[in-house]
Amino acid sequence: MEGGWEALAVIAAAARGAYRVGDRIRVRASGVVHEVTLTRWLAGEMLPGPACMVGVAGWDPFAAHPAQGEVTCRRCLKLRTPAQRGVEQLGLFEL
């Protein structure tokens, strides 16, 4: 990495290092607890982020922080649950 990109790698490593197995994630002071996954950041670095891909405004790697407890994000919970069998998807604009 050239031109100061090394600092991004250090920041990303620090953000990843803050999480332990089983941790969840919160964004800023929100009370919503998300599943955590790695997401692509600047210069291709990987940061922990919400599995539902809710936006973390400002590209701030420390806007999200580890959390414990049950996931409360509806999108994250829906991602956990496999699609219901026998439920037919309706076609868009079908008459």
C-alpha cells in the first residue's frame, strides 16, 4: 500500500480486533443490536459491520461498536430465517 494507505490497514485491524466470537454490533448510540459481518471499506480493507447492510454514515470505522445480547434488528433476524416454503412470490405488475 502506498501513499498513506497503511494507516487504513492499521485502523481496520484495530476495528476488527475489538470484536470477539459471538459479539453483535451497534451503530452509534442506537438501541438496535445487529448481527455482525465483515464489510468492504476504503482501499479494500474489511471492517465489522451490520449484516443487514444498514448504512453507517460517514465511513467512520468506529461508529459501530461491539455489543452483547440478542439481535433486535428485524432485517438481521430475517436474514437468519430461511425463506418460507410453500409461499409463492407474486410477480411484479401482474394483473
